[in-house]
Amino acid sequence: MYWIRSKKLKERLALGFGASLVLFTLLLVIDLQMDLGVSRGEFIPSHGRVRFASEDDKSGIYNEFHRKYLAKSNASGSKEYLTTNPHTRGRTDTSGAGYPSKQVTTAPPHDRFKDLTALVVAPKNRRNPQFYERIVVKEDQSDDENPTLAEMLDLRVSPNATNLERFQLSITKNELYAKSDKLVDAVIQDMVSMPIKHVVQKEGGTQIKLIIEYPNDIHALFKPMRFPREQQTLPNHFYFTDYERHNAEIAAFHLDRIMGFRRAMPVTGRILNITTEIERVCDDNLLKTFFISPAGNKCFHGKCSYYCDTSHAICGSPDTLEGSFAAFLPTQADTQRKVWRHPWRRSYHKRRKAQWETDRDYCTMVRDIPPYDEDRRLLDLMDMSVFDFLTGNMDRHHYETFKIFGNDTFPIHLDHGRGFGRPFHDELSILAPLLQCCLIRSTTLETLLLFHNGPKSLSETLRDSMANDPIVPVLWEPHMVA
């Protein structure tokens, strides 16, 4: 201290400035090395946030992740469909000058992810490191109340109730149906076998959907087959103008079921006679749109925002048509649903980007907004992200919950018609919630690892689940390989 006081004022200022500069440089180096962010009083490490490829190219938000982890081992090729043999993966066969006749790639070694497996199968008496507990979240639902709609509404199921009514009243706060609920198959069987009483077009929406009325006031939502299963998403179509696929709804229900989410209503395929089961029982507005095509097929187009004209008509062969039938959600006044805007909603614009595509700390902001700041909702969105990635569904703009259960309930998995359109492409942006928040539910990760390492893969389980559907095979085989 005496040594400093003995110095002249200029020398003391110079020493102070030098010490400050050294301290500032040290802090800067630490910040660059750790890249720490703060969310609700907790530090978030750099791998828990998505990093931009560069500040000048914010559209490259996933480039670094793709380059590091997926560029060399993309299981489904991450490329458009360019093969002459549709069932051969990792092979390109093109004709013309300058292109190789064949390009064969070998699959990478099977990674069992032992480090992740250790986190989800750890003994209950041993806690994981605190750091991982904020990433792989284990929920304790042993004391969690799980009332049904019937209990919340103080209703008793009538002996004469239909299978669908019984199913609807058994919906709980945590799921649409229990794992071993036999009513699911009963509802599906009713939609397949019961005669159709009346048909009207569903109002709203971008593409044609029909409301099917059965006897005993049972309803289902019908999405007709528009094109063969082999038809992929057109390269120049945006996600919000893509055609909807009836088989995507069926496959999504089965995938939701085997993943253990149980948040999608039962869906099944059915083959109809357009003349006897639609035209003769439909309302006048829909009837006016029926016609016979030049090929002699019975067609109709209805009225909607997109693809409801003569050039985009739904046609039978000649009057046989297949489609998906989705069971209706409860319609009682006390079972109304709340519509939520999805935080990772896309811009639905040809040129604009959504905020999450340009903001590296977007998840930090979402975590501070109710209902994502507590309870299960943010984890549910992580589940939805995984589910949408497996189906390839980019059209997730809103989601719904039952008002009667409050905020601490599951989001319903609805409207999957734009899934399963690109079997040779992995849309990584669908995983943005998971990548940006670095968060996943332990049971979801355990299920994924079980299919990855277990004796039966996800594709095999899904194929077995859909084996009894009336329009089997539901999916084009490359989707199963992917």
C-alpha cells in the first residue's frame, strides 16, 4: 500500500487502468469459454442454447448443430428423394453428364447412448447430478390427482351410453385414455362398421373435411384420400400450403399411442362408397359440388380456402374412396377447450422468420411466461416437439387444452394431416424447443432409447400397431425405414 502511495498520480492512474484492463480481459475470456446465460436465477451452459452460425447469418441457427452431430450420421439421409429405387436408402442414382451412376454410403456404427441410458434407468435411491436434473426431468406423479371428466362434471355414465360417450367421460387430467383402455378399440370399431346417417362439410379450415354423423348422435371427422401414399410434399410448396394426408392422421394416432403420450383421439381408416355413403346422405351445399370426371369417376370438391375447386376435386375409383375417421372430442358446454398460441409457431409467411428463428435466448423468455414457468406445460411442448419431428409435421401453430382441468393438464395432439410428407428429409427446425431449452421429460427419453436399443424398433412397433387398420398399409414403406 505504501508503495502505491509513493507513486505519482499519473503512475497510480496508469497502474489502475492496467489492472482494470487485465481484469476486463480475464472476464471476457471466461465469458467466451463458458458462454453463460441466466434464466430465473440459474446458469444455463452453452450447450443448452442454440448458437447462431454467425451474427450475419441468423438463418443458420441450426447449421452448427447439423454440422457437428448430424452431417455424418443422418439416419434418413436428410436429402430429397433422388433414387430410382424408392426402397433403397443412402443411394443416389441419376442420369446425365457429370453425375455418378451410383453413390453408396454405409450406415454408421450403432450408438447405444449409454450415458443417456444411465440417466433414465438410474436407481431411485440415487440422484443424478444436479446439472442433469434440469435437463432430463423426472416427474413424481405418485400423489398427483388425476380426475376424469365425469368426476369433474359430477356425472354418472348412463347404461345406454355409447362407446364414444364412455370414452369422452373417462378422459382424465393427464391423458385422453389409459394405457390398457379397451374403449379405444371399441370406438375405432364403431367408426369402421356403423352405417353413416348424415354428412356435412366442416366449416373453416384450409382444406375439405366432412363431419360424419352415425346413429345415436355419434360424430367423426372425415379426411378423404387426395392422392396415393407415394406422393411426397411438392418441393415448391410451403408448409402452410401443403396438401393434407388422410393416412398421416391414422399413423399419428398410432405413433402417439405407442410413444406413451395418449393425447390424440382415436383415428381409423375406412373405405367408402361415395354414391351411397356420402352423396345420398349429404346436405345440399355439398351435394352441389358433385360431378363425374372425364375418366368416369365420381368426384366432389366442397368449399374451403385451398384446393376446393374442380381442378382439386376428391375423386373415387370409380366411386370407392378411402379416408381417415377421427373420433370427436367432448362437445358439452362444460368441456370447452382453451386455444393456446404455440410459442414456437412459424411465421406462416413466405419471407418473414419467427422470433425463435433469430433469437438465441428465446427459450429464456418463454420460461418466464405462464403457464411455461411452472408445472408440466413446457415439458409437454418438448414431447410435442419430439412427436412432430417423428411425423415431420411443421404445421403446429396452436394447441388446445381442456379448460375444466386448468393449466396443469396436457395439450391435445390435433390435426396431423400435413405430416409424413417427406420420408427422405429430417426437418431439424421442428426440434427447436428441445434444442433451445435443452430440456426433455425422462419418460420420453427412456421410450426413445428403448426403441433405439431394444429388441423391437419404433418402425416395427408402429407397423404392428397399424396392421389391423382397414386401409393397411397405412404408410409408404420409406417412412417406416426413416
